Amino acid sequence: MKIAGVDVKDLKNEYGTPLYIYDVEHLKRNMEGYLNYFKSNEFETEVLYASKAFNVKEMVRLVKSEGMSLDCVSEGEIYTALAVGFDPAKIYFHGNNKSYAELEYAISNNIGTIVADNVMELEVIEEIAAKLNKHVNVMFRMNVGVDAHTHKFIVTAHVDSKFGVLYGSDDYKKILEIFKKSKNMTFLGFHSHIGSQIFDLNAFQAAAEKVIGYCKDFDYPLVINLGGGYAVHYTDADAPIPFDKVSKTLIDTVEKELKKQNVKIKKLAIEPGRSIVAEAGYTLYTVGFTKKTPNKEYYFIDGGMTDNIRPALYQAKYEADIVGKENDKKDHIVTVAGKCCESGDLIIEGCALPKAVPGDLLITYTTGAYGYSMGSNYNKALTPAVVFVENGKSKLAVRRMTFEELIEREV
Ligand SMILES: Cc1ncc(COP(=O)(O)O)c(C=O)c1O
């Protein structure tokens, strides 16, 4: 099996397993797809990469070279971006509980836009901006109350969400007052993110209609950011909408709705994360022991919930192959289980695979988003290496952790 012209067995020999593999051409195709299709003649457009999905220096360099903007949710993500010279003006800083130190870091580093999430945060931004004698562009995250029919853990816009503020609420009124009086903040516009792995574009249409309505409270054209959340293909049960259709539908919807509600906006932004990186990523493992129980057959791999927590966290589904046996009869229905001391450390249940023996390589697909970035060192597992592959060549993006590094911060 080859990815971007590179034999995965060679990758195993060079970098070991578990190993995250990213197909650079695929990443570029996704980024360029959004950049090319998400355009309007009626307002400016901007595509941000939601870096929480996968934020390492090499990825940020790619985002930079493709000309996208960046969504960061922590000082750590911003720090990584600035470390590779990412333009701070193109960074949006999100998060429901940014610390004073994080806001100070962002403001003193001239981060282009802070997306505030609650009333208290606005007060802190104003205070820090005044102290540092800076002027800050601020957007506000709204809870548009749209149910995106996705897994309940990744829906973010129900009424009691920890994210954003409800239109018309007391908090909303306070926000308007704060911006009216503010000397150090400019209110740019509204942000909404309704959830993740969403297949139904109607949910975004509903969100867009609402946010456009909110713009009427202001007498100048605002920026609207509709967030991310576009679904990807994990298994054949998923029928995601391609980026050209997502982009065109969102642009059309917003253009129509602006006319209908007689509103003008300055800019429309989106911030996909998963749909940029998920399908471009693979995880390579080595099969260890196998075992049969009365009702199950297990293939154990040398990684697990430490490199991919999503199945344990919200029953995410994946597909896999045994490398070199892709075309063999898949006559074993197995549970692919990790090596952690947790019964829930199962990467795939009910996976049809051919017979595997210790030493075989098992590859899982669509692991580019929220795998590395949600990884842990549970059971003192070493963080795997990350490799980028393109045109028959591989490039190390993250070196595998060493045992010295594992304990170096411990006193
Ligand atoms: C505010 C915000 N924007 C963008 C995203 C990216 O979502 P996705 O990776 O599903 O595109 C998220 C993810 O949770 C988010 O919270």
C-alpha cells in the first residue's frame, strides 16, 4: 500500500508505529477547494483553518503557504502559529474561558480578532487593551440555538451550551452596552458554530438566517463567521457534502438571506477543521497478539485511545485494512483494540478484516482530525511520530517522543 507514492512499510521501517501519516496533496486540495469556492461578489470572504483539529508547526506552515487564516483556541495553539511566523493579523482567538494571561498574550502579540464568548470576557479584554494601550477587534460568539442533529457531545448550540450567548438575553443587552461604551474594542461581528460532523446543510442555513437577523442591531456592515463542522467520510455509512457544495450553498444562502432581510455585511467567514485534515490522515499500527473470546475476535494494536480517543469518547467509527492484504477476503469480524488498561480502549468494533498475524501492519483511515491533537500519554505511552508524505517522499513533522522526554518535566 502506498500513500502519496510512499510505501507504508517503508514508513514503518523509518519511523516506527504507531505513526500518523498525512497526505500533503490531499491537505492542499481541501484547503484550495474551500479557498476557491467560498467566494462572493457581494461581500468579502475568509476561510480559517480550525487548528484544534490538528495543530503542529508543519501543518501551520502549510496553512500559511496556502493563504488561509487560522482559528486558535489557546495560547498554546497561538504560540505554535507564531513560532512558524504565521501572521497574527490572520489569527482568530476563540474559547469560552480564556485566561487573563492568554488574553494578555494575544493582545500584546496583536492577534487580529478575539472571538469573545461571554460578558465577563469582554470586560477583561477592555481592561487589558487599555493597560497595553492597544485597540482590539472583537467578534462575539452567539448561541443560535440550532440543533444540528449530530452526536450530543459535539453539538455546541443548544440553549444551555457552555458556548456563546443567546440573542435578546440579558447578557446580550449587556454586550451591546459594553461595546457602545468601549474605547479599546471595535465590534466586528458575530460568530456561530453549531456543532461538528454535520451532514445537514439546512442546519447552517438556519444558523445563517438567525445571525443575519442579529446584524440589524448595528448601523454598519458586520463580519459573520459561521464556524466549521462540515462532515467527513469515516465509514461508508457517512455521505458527507463536498467542499464545493458546502461553500456554494452557504454563499447562496447568505446572499439570498441578506436580500430578504435587507442587511449588508462586510465579510463572511467559515472555519472548517475536520474537513480539511481528517481524510488526509491515516494511522499506522503494528498488530501484536490476537485472541478469540466466545463471541469476539480481537486484533490488538500497539496504540489505541492514546492516539485516537474518539471511539472511546463518543463512539466514533472508523475503517481499517491490513497492509498488503487489502484485497484478501475479509472473513474475520474483529474488534481492533488498543493496548491501554481500559476496556473501552477499542478503536473499531465489528471490523471486517482478513486474518492477521503478529507483525502485520494495520492502517486506520480518516484519522487526521482530533487524533494527534486529542492524544494523551495514558499508561505512559509515547506520543507517536507524525510524518507528511508527498510525491513519493516523506518528511518528519513530529519526532516520536522518547522516554527521557516522557519524564523530563517530572521532579
Ligand atoms: C468555534 C469552532 N470553530 C470551528 C470548529 C471546527 O469544527 P470542525 O473541525 O468540525 O470543522 C470547532 C470545533 O469544535 C469550533 O468549536
